[in-house]
Amino acid sequence: MNIILLGPPGAGKGTQAGMLVESRNMVQLSTGDMLREARTSGTEMGNIVADVMDRGDLVTDEIVIGLIREKLEAGGDHGGFIFDGFPRTLAQADALGELLAEFGQGLDHVIELQVNDEVLVERILGRAAEAVAAGGTARADDNEESLKVRLMAYYKQTSPLIGYYHAKGDLKSVDGLGEIEAVKADIAAILG
């Protein structure tokens, strides 16, 4: 089973993906994790990634698709892939669909974690305050101004995917602001 989790920063995609990895033996393909892993892998693709990142350039869609291709080629005994942080644009969604088709696969579900922006910002700022109060540190970008910038980037680039996957009949939505276990149960009901 291959799924995409969509939602703005802080909606809980990473938390839910982690639980799916545990409960369904799925593989989480997080763009950031894949880039960090590739950079130190010593493979041809890894050397390309390291070169691009060392120059401070943005990694191209082709590179990310290449990394996903490597994961698909590796196969393995698992319950499918969770795409986390990819696709972010319509062009990436098309490229992912073509790549999966090449391997005789497709997307089984696209799940949007719906959130109210104001509540989401309150939740993230509260989480940051709790971390600091407990003697830890908050993420550098867990402040109101950074959150608004991250949300704007999401709505400009990624939210068109909601309409794209809805039109394809692949999109299901859950309340991303519910309790973690309630969101997990809603996702499980969709996945069957």
C-alpha cells in the first residue's frame, strides 16, 4: 500500500507516519531524511546530492525522484510506502505517479490532515512553550512569524495537490487537530 499524507507544517504528518511504520510495517519516505541519507551514502546519486547541497543549491525534482526510484528498486518486505514531504507541487505529483506506474504500482490513498490555521499556530506555539518550560528547546522556526511564512508556502505550493487528488478520486480527509489516537483511528478506517 502506498499513501501520501498531506497537511500544513505542524499538522501531525510525521507523528502519524511514525505510527503507520510501527503498526503496518510501512516505509516512511521523508524527503529530508532521504537527502541526508543519500548525502553520506557514497552512491552516484548521493554524490550528486552532496554536491548540490554543498553549493547551497536547491535539490531538483529529478534528484528527489531519483532517490525515490532507488527506494522502489530496493524493494523489500514491507507494507508499502508513506510519502512524507513529497510531492509538494503538481509537477512532483505527476512525476511520482509516472514513477510508481513504471514499477507497476500506484497510490492507494492520499490523506489530508485538515487543520484550522489559528488553532494550529496556537498548538505549535504551545508545544514550543512546553518544551522550553521543561528545560528543552523549541524548534527555531516554532514562532508565529516563521509559522505564517511556512503556512503561506504550503498554501501556495502544496495545497493545489488537494484539488488534484480530489479530482482523481484519491483524496480522503481527517481532522488533523484531534487527539493523536483519534487521528490514528480515522486514518486506520480509511486504510482498512
